[in-house]
Amino acid sequence: MDLTMRINSGFKTMSKGQKLIAEYILAHYDKAAFMTAAKLASRIGVSESTVVRFADALGYDGYPKLQRALQEMIRTKLTTVQRIEMTGDQDEASILQSVFKTDMANIRSTLEEIDPEVFSQVVESIFSAKHIYILGLRSAAPLVQFFSYYLSFIFENITVVTSGVSDVFEQIFRAGEGDLLVGVSFPRYSSRTVEGINFAKKNGVKIVSITDSLLSPLASQADLCLVARSDMASFADSMVAAFSLVNALIVAIGSRKKDEISQYFTKLEAVWDEYSVYLGKDRNAN
């Protein structure tokens, strides 16, 4: 049950103060999402303890969980123009501080919340797949390209599905049992990515989703789901935690094939040297 449903279903039994909070949140959730309990209480004219009790009454374990639900609403409902307006009154120094702090918090939350067992299962699924499809459109495309670039040094059975002359369905049409599709999307979720995942799932493909929440539409069809926080009230998505997560997958996968990768790069180094692919002696796979 999402936040608005919780508020509507419990509204009749709320106290007068709680009803004031409910009405304010429904009308101004984009502003309330970034207020502390004290600031929200001051804005509405109730006590801070009333705000905390309101969160508890809705079934949230404290006000921070209610605040996270509000921020979830922003990421899924606000248009790009509305997101721009939310940061329009900040000076550049404040934006610099805010963005870095948010990105660091996203990485920290992702690490704290991720299930190591699920992470290991994703690594194993990649190794055991007959063919690996990696699907990510729009803002998720750079992440998918980064992931597939490094996996291509380890596996030959990879198809990258981002955008091009052919439709998503045409690119994953041959996927079936024994294959794996890694679907990547963050708010505002790509409808084509969700449709592609559903299509592959019906054809017996194992699904791994990389997204921002277990409530994401990508999670419902996934056999395995890795969550990377992307909280950011801006027209630009915060992909820092997602890149860190994918980087961890690449390193974990590579650690299982150290000898093969070492031999591969020994040969590749000779090619890079011959054709001066990199400047100087720094020839990492970048």
C-alpha cells in the first residue's frame, strides 16, 4: 500500500492534528519530502510529536521512513520541469554540497541494505547463463554500456540492448530458457524496459533487475533484484550508487576468472602497444 492509500484509508480515524498533516502532505508532498519532522510541524502548526505519531499511525517505523516514502513519490510522480523548479532557488555552492552529500548517502544506504547472498546469486547467474542480455534505456544506457564493456572482456555471449534501429523486442526475441536478462531502470522508469522484462520473463528467461527500490516495477518480475539508491530531487538521476554496485559485480565476476583474464589482457596489451591505443605506459582497460 503506497503512502496516499495509507492516508486515505486511515483519514477518518485520525486526530484533528493528524488530519492537518495528512491534508498538507497530499497537497504539498514535493515540499514535505525534504522537511524535518520539526519543520513540518512548524509549517502546519502542530507539535513535532504529533508528526511522529502520524508516521506511526500510518504504519511507518518512525518519521524517516515516512519521509523516504514521500521522496519515493517525488521520484515517480514529479515531471522533469517540477524537479528543476525544486532546485531553482539554491545557489551553486549549496547545490555542490547537497549533491555530494546525497550521492554519499545513496552509496552508504545501498551498501547497508543490499543482501550479500542475492549479490552472490546474481554473480552465479551471470556465469551460468547461456546468453546474457543487458537492457537499459534512456538515463540507464550509460550504466548498461559501462557494465557490458567490462563483461565483454570476460564473456562472449553478451547482447547489449540500449537503443538503435531495431526495437527492444527484436533484440531480445531469441532469448529463452537458460538465458539471463539484466534489466536496469530508475525513476522515472522506462516503460519499454519494463515491457522488455515482461516479454523475456514469459519466454522463460531468468531476470535480474537493478533498480532503486523493491517497489519498483522492475522488481515484481525479477528472479533476483539488486537495489541501488538514487534519491535526488533534480532533473538528473543520481546513478553513483548504481555505478558502484555494477562495479562491484564486475570485480566479483573478474575475481573468479583471474587466470583467463590475465592471459587475455597480456595478449591485448601487445595489440594496444602496437597500435598506440593509449598514451604513455598507462594502458588500463579504460
